[in-house]
Amino acid sequence: MRAVRFSAYGPPSVVEVAEVPPPHAGAGEIRIAVRTSAISPGEIRLRSGELRDVVPVRFPFRTGFDAAGVVDEIGAGVSGVSGLSLGDPVFGMAPAATRGANADFAVLAAWAPKPPAWSWAEAGGAAGAVETATRVLDRLAVRAGQTVLIHGAAGGTGSVAVQFATARGARVIGTASAANHDFLRALGAEPTTYGPGLVDRVWALAPSGVDAVFDCAGGALPDLVALAGAPSVVTIADFGAAAHGVHMSHGAPNTPGADPLALHGLPVAVTLASEGRLRIPVAATFPLAEVAAAHELSESRHARGKIVLQH
């Protein structure tokens, strides 16, 4: 089968599509014939070598965390519990330790039924953003009546976090470039721009202050701490978090500070999608063979929503 991998740190050109043996579902897992899978911003940073001292990798490194497709193999202990059948359309996440979802066949460790309202592109980009949004909003204990600032709200994770936070009854202020403000309004957020003057702009929108900050973009922790206080800020993007007393949330296994994965967010996403309250913004789709171009777009950090590979 075809699978995406890289065998050295470097620019997008080091990513290749190679022929590899297909995986098989182990106990508690399923295998899907992949229709779509997502590009992970974290893996962009892995591939570049930026995280070589934080998250060690073994080459060749197989990429891909999110995927959607049809079930074609069911591991021991699954069917009797979930009622899952061969041919069912699902979306989900590959095991964090092995990944490998950017491939013709992928093993999933967590999954949920594909909502009929979602396209295959939306489903392929959903699971990781849903899990991350749930994990961070849970840690921040976001609930109805609160005001939440989401920094980098137009990206793949931020746009999902906006919808999850509003579904909890929170008021959401989101940062993005001016070109994305109408997009944020459509998701239910009140937009403002990032950069110098952020603290004053947020105070103007929320004179009583914000209760929590979800940082999806990085680069603004002093301002975010000034707005909410370090204990009320969680970042997924800024590796300087500790110097500011801020928690950096990640689910990478066997690494310091990893948080438990919030897999309970997947069925919540299905419910919200069925109610018309959750869409997965897709910035662009690429054929699997053009994965290097997809990495280039992700690296630009100008994508509004998820970048998805079509298989």
C-alpha cells in the first residue's frame, strides 16, 4: 500500500509516498480503507527538525494522526462492544505511538461514526482537532457563562475549539487576521486581530476580563497571561510555556507533561454535527501524491482550517 513518510529532517521535499506493507488491527483496534486523512501541524514541526530535542523520532517516520474511511478489519474485543461492522464509515485517530494514518490503510485506536452531514474531507480532518479542543477546554473547565479567548481561532484546531466552547455556552473571543473575521463570526466567535495592542483590544471587548485562554498559535504568552493569569492559560503551540508559568498541553506518549487524550470528545462531535452545530473547516485538499505541497501550505501557517489528503 502507499504511505507517507520521511527519512530525514528537512523541508517539505523530504516527504515521500512509499510502498509499505499494510498494517493490521490489534486488540481493541480497527483498520480502515482510508478515504481522507489530515496533515498534522505538529508533524510539520517534527519533519523540519524543530522538535528533535523534544520528541525523538525513528526514521523512516510514518505520518498521519487523523483519518476517515470504511472499516475493513476489526480487532479482537471490538465488535461485541461497539456493534461495529465491516463497511461502516468512521473517523478517528491512529495510535499516538505509531501514527501512520496518511496511507491507503490505517489502524485506528479511537473512532466514531462518520456524521452524515460531514463530507469525507471534513471527517478526515476532524478527530485530532476534536480531541485537542476537548482536552484543553476540559483542563480550563470552560462552562456556560464564561468568556474564553482563543488565540489563533481560524486554524484547524482553533476553529473547532470555537464551536466546542460556544456549544458549552461560553462567550468566545477569537484572534485572527482581519481577512478571517467574518469566518470567525460565522462560527460564533467575536473576532479581533492578533499582534501589538492585543491586550487593549480584548479588554475593550470584555471589560470584566476573560476567564480562560486557549492558545493555538503561540508567540503571545506575555499578553495572554496579562489577560487571564498564567493558571488560566493553556497553550498547544508555544514551547516557551514553562517560562511564563503556563501549561503546554499535548498527548504525545512517553514524553514529559503529556495529558490524557480526551477521546470522549469524539461522540460529542457526532452529536453536535447531527444538530448542525459542528463543521470542520477545510482549508484545502490534495491528492496523496502531492503531500509535499500540502506540507508547504501547512508550513506557511496561512491555512484557514484543516489540510486534508484524498486517497
